[in-house]
Amino acid sequence: MIWIAEHAVATLPAMDPEFGSLTDRLRDEAGDGPAYGRLVVTPDSEELAAVLTAPGQPLWARELAAFRLGVAGDRRAFEALVLLLNHRDPERCVSAAYALTRLRDPRTPRAAAALATNELRVAYALVPVRLLAALRAPESVPALVTALERRLDPEDPHWRVGVACAEGLGALGDVRAREVLEAAVPHPRVGEAARSALVRLGRGQP
């Protein structure tokens, strides 16, 4: 019983939609072999953590182990989840964000802010931006303001990131965002989200 208390991870509910989506996706990558099945059901957090550090592990195995540890609140998953949060595959980013919100590691807001404002990786910033809004951390508003300021060029190809920033700032309702939201109103693609955010701040026009 002591071993179980020290080494077990919480069993994920079968109806958890994100876990179901993750396992369906990774089953195709893994080929539904015994190694995949073991990582899906093992209650041993040490076994899962070993996957994150052992050399030669496939990406699907690292993702599955990190997700399960993260949802269970095991902070050994943090680094792997942050890497996945900025992956070129949006589905991996979404799963990582889901696990990070449940991990509740105090390093998560700073990491998400760094990814959201990294212009070299702006093509993959959409999920980190949305995670920042969901976290409602002290880092959220400054990072979203910075990211939105960089998306104000009407020809900017990453306008969806700008829309997500405006939506997040509206949800956070912080008056520090008013100036950048007002500047975003004329933007042909971001403007609608900016106007809606200003309404939520209390002084915008519908």
C-alpha cells in the first residue's frame, strides 16, 4: 500500500474527452502495440517519468507520459509539456495546454508568456496565447498586450494570433489592455475581436 501511495498516478476518467482524443491520435502513431497500451493504463508514475528521460523514446510515448503525469499534478512533466505547447502540430499544443492547466506549476505562466511573445515562433503561438488567457496569471495581460501590439500590421500573416490576443484580453477584462485594443480596431481581421473586447472592458462600442 505504501508503494501505491508513493508511485501511483490518478486514473484518468474514461469519459475525459481530451484524454480520449489524445489516445485515439497517439494510437495511430504507436501502432496500438503493447508499449502504447502499457503507457495508457499503468498506474506507476515512475514508469511514466522514466519515459521522459530515457533516450530513444518516440514522441508519442513522451507526449502520452507527460500528459498523464501533468493531469495527475506531477511536476516532472513540466518541461516536456512546455516543449509540446510550442509544437508545430496544433493537436499536440492543445493537449499540452490542457495538461498544463491541471498541473498548476507556478512556472507555467512565465513559460507561456515567453512562447506567446517569441517572434521566431509566432506561427505556433496561438495555443500559448489562449493558455495565458485561461491561466489569468500576473504575466497574462502584459504578454498578451505585447503579442497583440506586434500583430497590428494589416498585412501580418499571423492575424489569428492577434484575434486570440484580443479575445483573451477581453476575457481578462483588464483596463491596461484598452490602448492596444483601440489600436487594433481598424485592423481588417483583428478589429471585430478588439471591438468586442472593448465592450467587455466597459467603454467600447459594439
